[in-house]
Amino acid sequence: MSILIHTVSIRTDEKSSNWIEDGYIIINEGVFKKIADGKPSEKELTEAGEVINGRGKWVCPGLVNTHGHAGMSLLRGYSDDLPLDQWLKEKMWPFEGKLDLEATKAARGLAMVEMIRSGTTTFLEMYHLFMHEFAQDITDAGMRATLMRSMIGLCSKEEQKEKLLEAVEFAKTWHKGADSRIQTMLAPHAPYTCPPEFIEMIVEEAIKLDLPIHMHLAETRKEVREHIQQYHHHPLEHLEKLGFLNEARWLFAHGVHLNEEHIDLLAEYKAGISHNPISNLKLGSGVAPIAEMLQKGVEIGIGTDSVASNNTLDMIEEMRMAAFIHKGIAEDPILIPAEVAIKMATKNGAQLLEHDKTGEIKTGYKADFMIIDSHGAHMQPASNRDSHIVYAAKSSDITDVYVDGLPLMRNKELLTLDEEKIKFEANEHYQRVRSYI
């Protein structure tokens, strides 16, 4: 069915100014077929299967979350204000060890509700529990995702092989699944949890499958220091010296503790970074040198990490923090302008997660988008749109979210998820799992 949305402002790279002030969009078979100024013709109105009057709203690309752990969503607020290493070992991992299918499913349902309501159409899930079931839930919910079975290698060789076999089987099963809405990667958890020999095994499989690799990198000063003590190299330098960087496509999460030489390595090997500013701040990990990375041509996306360390999946908030924090640290208001922040949260993210023809409102691209109500007092005067999206908007301003031209939320009502049921079950399962600890 075709959809025609008219009387809207449209953020599109097809205009040098990035915006069509007052125009319309035609979507057919899940793809943007026409993006134009002015009013649609009578013929276009008549031929459309559905006509939506935008009444002055803004149509923008859906947001892309390049790093997260939706399976951890029951852990929101469970443990705060601890260093990462202690937080993981004493709080997160014991709780996760008690998660069963029902609890993990409830957590992920909660995550999808929150993501859709805050304009996210595409996200990355790096986790180890019940990944097949989550892929099916994503299929049913209509979202777009890049999924991977995360692997920790602090175990026997036999267990490492079992984990890798499971990860490869999942990647093969779901790559380009759900009508190509699902992509897959391989995912060693981090250099401090995966010995070099195990990472090598994963890299070899990634090359065979022609899949990217996602991994936490240099998130804390402690992990970098301990890696240097053990291997005599910074984790990124170590990966490079082992020959792993030039053999596969890499997307690293965090990249907080990197110097200029490390950034040169990222640029040389075309490795991407998922910037997670709020999680890094809350855990006291530091702030990634994103401005320097952008200057060197490193591709940057934005991620939320999990709600255990954030504590939301709100990409509007994350995008704003990604713009603000670097201005303040460098005492330079020019760094990370609004247009760059939006690009990191949309187009860049889609490219890093390897979802072709998404991340932009552009003719021939998949119709993933959100509609923003600009009528609030905090959005006035309603003419400085990029500025307002990054510096003023709230996720509650988002009224509609579409993926592949299908509505996941319309007029703030979720259409593919039962929000009340999900919230009730999430609370029930949280109390149940917590009673086991």
C-alpha cells in the first residue's frame, strides 16, 4: 500500500539546505518513491492508499543506536555508582546468571518499547542469551537490527569453541533475515575478556562469513593499563600487531582511552566507533576523543549502551550529550555542531551497522523515519530545525515511527507491541529474578 504524507517539513540530504520547508513524501512498497516541495497533485492524492496530513510536523530519519544490550533492561537502576570492573563482576554478571528466557524476553520487550517511543528504528544488540528468540521478536515487532551472540573467552578451549559455533550458527541463520531487516556480526566481548587466540578464531570465522566484528575497546583506563601490563601493548595496538585489523571490518564500542596514534590506526583500517557518552560518564570511564576522530575521518555512530549503565535508551538525549560534552571539555562551541550530531545518529549509524539504503530520507531508500511534533513551546520559533532536534527536542515530541514504510507507532500509540503487558511482565520478572540472588 502506498502512503502519502503532506504538509510537512522534511529533513533530506536531497536538498543542500538539508530541509524541505513545506513538502510531501510518497512511500510505496516500503521505499521512499518521491520527496518534493509544495503540495501533491490531485492525481497523487487519489492514487495514494493512505493520505496523512502532517499539519506542520517534521519528518526525519529514524535514529540508529549503534551499541546496546537490550537483554539487560531489567537491570535499570539495580546497581549504580560503581566502577565498571566492580559493577560487572559483583552486580551485573551475578544478576544475568539468573536470567531465564521469560525474564530476558520481558527485558527486550521493554527495550523495544522505549526505543520506538524515542524514535529509534534500528539498533545493535550485543548479548549472549536467547538470541534466536529475540530475532523472532524483532521480526514480529517490525524493527530493524544488527544482532550478534557476544562471546567471553575466559573459559576452556572447548567452551570457547562451543560459544563460537553458537555465534556462527546464529549469524548464518539470521543474516539478512526478517526481510533483510536483520543483519548479523560476530562479537568477542572485549580484549580483557577474550585471549588473543580466541579473537583470532573469531576473526577467521568473520572473514569466512564476510561479516563485521563488534567489540568493546578501551572503555576504562584500568583495562588498558592491565592489558599493557600483560601484553606490552595498548589493546588496539595489540590487535593491529596481531594482524587482526586488516583482515576484517571492525566496529568498536567506546574507544575512550585512545591517543592520536590509535586514532590514526582507526582511520587507516577504516574501523568505526560507537560513541556512548552517557554510559561512559555515568560509569566514570571518561570521554572518548570524538572530535579528534572526526578530524581524522573515523566514522562515528552513537550508542546508548544498556539501561544498566545509562539509564535510558533515549537516542535524543544521547545525541544531545554527544554534541554538548565535547564542546565543554575542549572549551570550543564549534565542535560537534547539530548537523554532525544528527548525521552520527542516523546516516553514520546505518552505515556502521551495514543496513544499506537506510539512515536518510532519500528517493529509493527504505522508509525508516520518525515524525516530530514541533508545536511545543520549547520548539519555538519553529524554524531552526537541526538546532531544535539536537538541543531542544524531547522524545515525547515524537508522534510516529515507521520502518520499511510500516507504522510501529502512530499518534503515540504503539501498534506492534503490547506496552502495558510488557511493562507489567518486566516488573514481575524483575522481582522474581532478584529474589534468586
